Amino acid sequence: MGIGILMSLQEGAEPGFASPFEVNFGLIFWTWVIFAILLWVLWKFAWPGILKATEERERKIQAQLAEAERMNAEAKAAVAEAQRLELSARSSAQALLAEARTAVEQEKATLVDKVRVEQDALLERTRREIAAERDKAVLELRREAVDLALGAAARLIGQRLDSEADKRIVLDYLAKVETPH
């Protein structure tokens, strides 16, 4: 208190100007009273709103974090499902390709067998036709041979023989010649 008095006694000091080092108990008292009233008003009216807003913000942040975690888990599950589906699709595609190759090979084998069967049938039919034509040609050749033999015999004998009886005699003779003994 002595310093503040000294200053107020000094010349040129303004009346009512207080030094920061001067202790004024009235000012301290009223400052504490106003502080206590302001603290009580804030505690009574402002603090619950601030606390409520803070708690609400904390709940929102927690909800957002939980939502982010849920979405992260869903994304991981979706990625895992996509990978599983990709592997499944690949294996399915490979199976389809293998199945298609097998089907192509079977179809090729079937077509080769079918062509072989048709070729064998055509060859057999051709053989039968050739045998039939050969038999026909042999028969025709026999008839001509008989006609020639009869014509030659008729000239030798000088007379015309009965053609049916002559043919029968020659055919019997040729049949005996053809059969092995």
C-alpha cells in the first residue's frame, strides 16, 4: 500500500489513476461477487446447453464412426464376395471351355464314325453292284457264247438245230466245265 500512496503523492500523477501494484479491496470484492454471479448464471443456464451440445456432438461422432465401421465391414465383405464370384466365374468358364472341348471332340468322333459307316456302306453297295454287273456280264457272255457255239455248230452240221434245246445242251456242258471236279 505504500507504493500506491507514494505514487498518488507524486507530482504529475493523475487523480484517480491506480497503479497495477496497488491493492484495492473493494475492487477485489466486487470482482469476486460479479465472477460468482456470472459463474452461477453460466452454470445454471449456459453450461447445460453447452454440455448437451457437446454430448450430442459426441453421440453424432460415435454414430458416424459406427456407421463408417459398418460400411467398411460391408465394403470388405463386398470385396470378398466379388473375389469369390470372380473365382467362381473363372472356374465356371474353364469348366464350360473344357465341356465345349469335350463336346467338340465327341462331335468330331461322331462325324468321323458316321463318315466311316457311310463310306463302308457305299463301298459295300459298290461291291454288290460290281458283283451284280459282273454276274450280269458273265450271264450275257454265256448267252453270246452259246449263240456263237450254236451258230458255229449249225454251220458245221449244216443244219439249223432247235434253238431252245441247243441252248440247254450247251448250258449244261458249260455248267459241267465250270464246276471243279
